[in-house]
Amino acid sequence: MGKKVKKDEKGPPSDVFETLLVESRQAATVVLMLNSPEEDVQSKACEAIYKFVDKCDENKKVLLDLEVLDPLLSLIQGPDRTVRRHAIMALGVMCAHTEVRKALRKRSGAIPAIISLLNSDEDSVIHEFAALALSFMANEFASKVAIQAANGVEQLVHLLSSHDPDVQKNSVEAVAQLVMDYKARSSVREYNGLQPVLDLVKSEYAIIQRLALLALDRLSQDSENRRVLREIDAIGRLLDILAQPTLNDLHVMVVMVLSNLLEDPESLVLVRDNGALKRFVALITDAAPPEEDKKEGGKKSSSRTGNKKSAKETKGKKEDDAKEDAPFGGDCIIPTLPDVKVCAAKAIARSARSAENRKLLHELEAEKMLTTLLSHDSPEVQATAALAIGVICENVSSRDCIKEMGGLSPLVKLLNSEYGEVKEATSLAIANLTTANNKNCLEISRLGGIDALLMCLGEVREEVIANAACALINMAQDEKLRTEAHAKGVVTALIYPLSSYNTNVQSKVALAVSAFACDAESRREFKENGGLQPLVQLLNSGNDEVRRNTAWAITVCGVDEPTASEICRLGGLQILQEIQTSASRHNTFIEAALQRLLDSNLSAKFSLYNHLGKLKLKQGTSFKTLEEYCAQEMNDKRPVLLVNAKWVPSEEDYTASISSKLEEDQKTESSSKVKDTLLKSKSKMKKFKEKEEKNPKEDDSQDKERESVIREPGVFCPPPDPQLFKYIEEVIDKILPLPSIRVQVVALAEFVSLKMGGRIPRGEVANFSWELPLNQLRFQLKSNVIPIGRIKAGIHIHRALLYKTLADRIALPCSLTRGEYNRAWNEVLLPDEDEDPLIPKFPPKRYIVDLVHEPGSLLVPDTQAAVSYMKL
């Protein structure tokens, strides 16, 4: 046996530390290990941190408090690839915490360091977690700016073409977050990122597809991006996805992208030329697609899986390969989801905001799809379809198209829906459909639309009320429909919405009042039901449109004297005065309303303007009613002159009624007709007196009957003025038949002067006794109100007022102007006297009629005689 030889075993070098296996269960210890000079220790520490922070958010906060960020940022920039990989894995997961992101933003070199890991030299794991970190950081706007400044968009766009699905997922998510800023949208286009994003829509991973569609939705909000997407056939590829029922979880987002793309007229022209819109309409309405698309059926579908952190974890295949997409045509038509239909209707409405697009959509028969969606069971689908109809029907041709396609009937039915959103959208659609379209108005009335619209006026939703009022305004243009609506109580229904606090409702309802209060019966009903008070209060609105429409409604309602008097009693005249003196609130509608109220109260108009025409309005003037003046006790103030030619409870009742009728008829009839009417009234008056003489027993009963007509209980009756009516009779008999206007002017001046005390020599007006007889008359009547016909001695103001009153009765053109110190005068417009047709004619000239010194003289304005007549 040989001798065993002992092996010579050498130990480790003396300057090398023996391997030490350390087990640490404290995070602080692991953080300290990150500062180790050994790359193996750094790598294992980073891997341990990654596993620790991946468990919960609390762990991320613990490590943040241990100041782990600085070591990790240092390690991701180290030379060892393995250390960089594990460090970015830990940092990428930690970025999910808001406090971590906040701390990283404070470190100026953090984002550039992360972006540097996106270069092509790094492996896919580093790319994956670096992109993940940027997707988290891009949630805040400040980080978006920093990423763009560090050229992060370009690096992310390059990663979109990676073969690793997790890299694709994180990269497209980061891009989707960045393009919320409009500057990043152009950057993606500049780096040719639209095509890679669109390609990711075909990915076999659901999460990547959804993120790609989200990015496209935001990218397509830029017009230049939409142009590029059209060039790369994005619309056709999106419609292909929409045609696959197994991809229905993507359909909503696909339609959202399409809605952006269809905003441009160029896109609509494109889908018109290639038939894409017909496919779109067929898919949304669950109808059979066009014939040319049937050949494309039978495509395989991609796998659909849930949304998880890693795209690889979501990968899966169909359980059965036999489950293929249904063909585009044929018997198998799978309906699209209600949410998809909603988005499609919104897409049409969004595109129809442009007039050019509305025209193109009409050519493409988009109304057909919207009309079909009105019959859907989902209220949300109905509401969005009705809203889209309301927008697209701003195009005149679309209004007739909706009627021809039978869209009015479902719209009227939807007005009775129990869902407020449906009512609001439907009422808007009907308001637009009835605008300048009488056929639609008649059809909606036939379908019972007026009743439904009146019910909408009592709705809680204010926009429903405003839209219903607009529709009723449109229908009121037709007299037949207006009468029908009045019979159904539209005037009463409009009163309650006037008290709304919504300015849009106030404006539209006030305009509706002006549309329906155009006849005496409607105005009476509106007044009796208390509609004037809320209407007058709307004049105080701070909204210009509300004041304008309210003023127009008051202009219409003020045609009737009782209504105008009630408006004045409610303070409407004072409010209009205040508004007219305002530089910012005054407008022509306010002026028209004020003039209409003053036309029914000539005494107030004369007091305000000193002239029965348009002059500057005095401020701070208020008026009492005639009833209030009559109720006052006699005082030392100037008397109130009354012009009253209405019926009086005396033997002249019948004649006075004819005179009142003449006053109204003279506005539309010639002077010859007026004379005929008076002659007829005289013959009737004779018969009336003969009947009284024959039947004296019935006289008392007839007087009581007349007085009951004139003096109704609770109705104020002004003081009678039988003498004025006699003056009117005499003027019509003697002056109206005269051959020319000039002769009538002179004759009437002489008549007035004779009735008011005769000629007064120049310089003797102060000596003319007119005050004593007037005060005696006041004492006799026990009132400050003096009928103008009872005055027998008068000066300028009395004579000018009587002249104006009588001139109006015989249709003589005349104005009344008040000066100072009881001065007043009448102005007339007279043509040249020469009737030779060969001599050129000039416009009528203005003259001042002398009623005091030389009755009948015509004074040329601005002459010495005229000035001395007008001024003291």
C-alpha cells in the first residue's frame, strides 16, 4: 500500500473578507445596503425593496420616510445593468404613491434620469418600469412639462413599437397622460407617433387597446392630428372594430374617437365618398350594413381580457376558436350596446355644431339614425338622440327630413316621459323643428303637441320650460294654432313661469306672452289672472334680453287702455321712465313700451314731454290716476284739465257713444265716412227721442239701464263733459265739409277762440279775466278736475288743448306743445296753396296756429310774431 499524500489546500487571500450571509427583516437595514460598494449587494437590496413596496402603499411611504429615493436615483444611473434594472423596478412601483411623486418633482434630475433609461441600449425590463414610472409621474401637470422638456415624448413614442407588450402598455399609458396637455399632442405628431398608437388598437391585449383608444381620443382633439389620422385611414380601421360584436367593450371609446374625427368637414366628405357613414349608421341602428361590406364578414376576433397591471398577465385566448365575429350582413345582427348608441348620437351632435357639417350630415341622411334611436328603450339613448336632432335641425332641410321620416310622432310622445333629461332634449328638438316651419307646427299640433307643451310649462326643470315656450312662440305664428292654444289655456299657463328665477325662462316666457296676447280676449284673460304684476317686475331684471322681451310684451299688452292703466298702476310707467334715463339699460324696446303706455295716458305724456312727440324725458316724474285726482279735495293748485267725450248718464248718452265710436273709426276711415256716421247717428237720435216721448213711463227704466252699463259697480266713471260733445258735433257739421286743410285749420282756430272768450289784443293777456271764472267753476264742481268743454274763458294752454282735441276728431294733422307760464301752441303741416300741376311741389311747411291775438293766423316758426306767441 502506498503512502497517502496530504493535499495542499490554500485558504482565501488574507485581504479578502469571507462570504457573509445576512438575513435582514428591517427595511432600514436594506436601505443602508443600497450604499454598499458591492454591486451584488446593491442588486439584492433593490430586489428586496421592489418586493416590499409592491405589497401595499404603506410600504412605499415607509421607505420614503427612510430616504430611499436618493440612493435609488443614484443606482439607476450606475454602470451595472443588473443594478439599474432592479433599482428602476423599485422606483417605478414606488411612483404609484402621490408623496413619492411629489418628492421626485422636487429633485430636478429625477425625471431626466428616468428618461435616460428609455434609450435602445437598455433591456425591455428597464424600459417597462421606466415607462411605468413616467406614466405615474405624468398624472400631474408640472411633471408633464418636465417630461416634455427632457425629450421624454420622443423616447416614449419609440417604445410604442416595442415587441414587449408590457413596454407597449406602459408607454401608451404615459403618452395618454401626456397628451392631456395640448403641446404634447403636436409633439407626438412631430415624432410620427400617431401611426404606432393606431396600430396598438389591433393589439391582442384588451388593456393596450383601451389605452391606445384613450390616447387617440385625446390626440384627435387637435385638428392637425385629425388630418394625419384621416391620411392613415383611421376612420375605416375604427369602423372595422365597431363592426365586431366581440369587441363591444371597445365600442364606446371607438365612437368617442370617431366623434372627434367627424368634427372636420373633410372627414364627413371622406366617409361620404367611401360609404363609411352608412356602415356607421347601420351598426348603430342594428340594421343590415350595405352590400359592399358584407364580403368582409367572418373576421377572427382578438382575445378580450381584464385590465391588470401587466399586459402579459392579461393575455388569453378564446375558449372556443369557433367563436368568431358575426358577419356584417346576413341574419345574425348583434345589437350594439346602449352606451355605444349614446356616444354615436353625441358624435353626430358634436359634428353638427358647424353649419357646413350640418349640410353634409343631411346629405348623408344622419337624421335616419337619430330618428331610429328615438324608439330605443333606454332613456339615455332617447335623450341624446333628441338632443342631436335639436342640433342638426338648425339646418332648414333637416326639419322637413325629420318630418318625412316620421320623427315628430316619437318626439311628441317623449314630451310625456317621466325622465327630465328626455323632456329637456325633446323640448329643445321640437323648438328647433318648429322654427320657421309651419308644416311641422301643424303636424305637431295634430299629434297633440300643444297639450304636451303646455304641460311642460309646469315642469321643475327650467330648460324644459324655456324650450317649451320657444316651441309655443313658433307655433303662435299661425293664427289657427294660436287660437287652438288659447282655447287650451296657454295664456294662463304662461303666468306661473314668469316668476322663475332663471333668466332664460323669464326671457322666453315674456316673449311667449307677447306672441299670444295679440288679441283683446287674451289680454283680458292675462290681466284678470294676475299676469301683469310678474311681467312688470321683470322690467327690473339685470339681464338685457329679459328687459327687452318684457318691454315688447308690455308694448303688446298696452294696446288696450284698461290693461295699460293697470300696468301704470303696478308701477310699470315709473320703471320704464327710470330705465329710459339709464345709459346702459335703455333700448328701443323700452322706448316703444313707454310710448305705448303714454299713448293710453295722454295727460302723462304731455306732462313728460311738453309735446305730443319724442323729446328728452324728465327724470323723477310720477303721476296719479284720474280717479285719484277726482277723489282729492279742492285745493289751491292748478286745476286738472279733463278731455272726456265718452258716454255720460244723460239724455245725450246715445250721441256720446257715437262720438266715442267716431274717435276710434277716424284712425282708419276717411273724413267723408265720419260725416256719414254722424248723420246716421242724428237720425237714430231723433228716433231715440221720439220713443222717449211716446213712452214716458219707460224713460226711467231706460235711464237706469244706461247708467248700469256706464256705471258698473266698482268701476270709476270720469266726470261728464256734454259741452265738449256738442263742440265735436258742431265741428263735424261745419268745419269738416270745408274744401281744404288750410281752410279747416283757420276755421277751427276761429271756432276755438270764439268758445274760449274771443280775441285778446296783443299785450292784453295779463288783463284778460280767465282765472276768476275758472275758480268759480272749480267751486261749482267741488273738484280740481275741470272738463275742457266747461271753460268759457281761456288763454293759450286752454285754447291749444281744445284745438288739439277737436282737430283729432276731424283727422286734422296737428301737434300740441307746452311752453312755460301757461303757454302752449299748436303746430300744423300745410302744403302749398297753388294747385297748378305744372308748378313743382315742395314738402309741407310747418306753421304755428294763432288762437289768441289773430285767431286763424298762421305764424312761421322762428319769426318775431311766432316767438312772442310762444314765450312770455
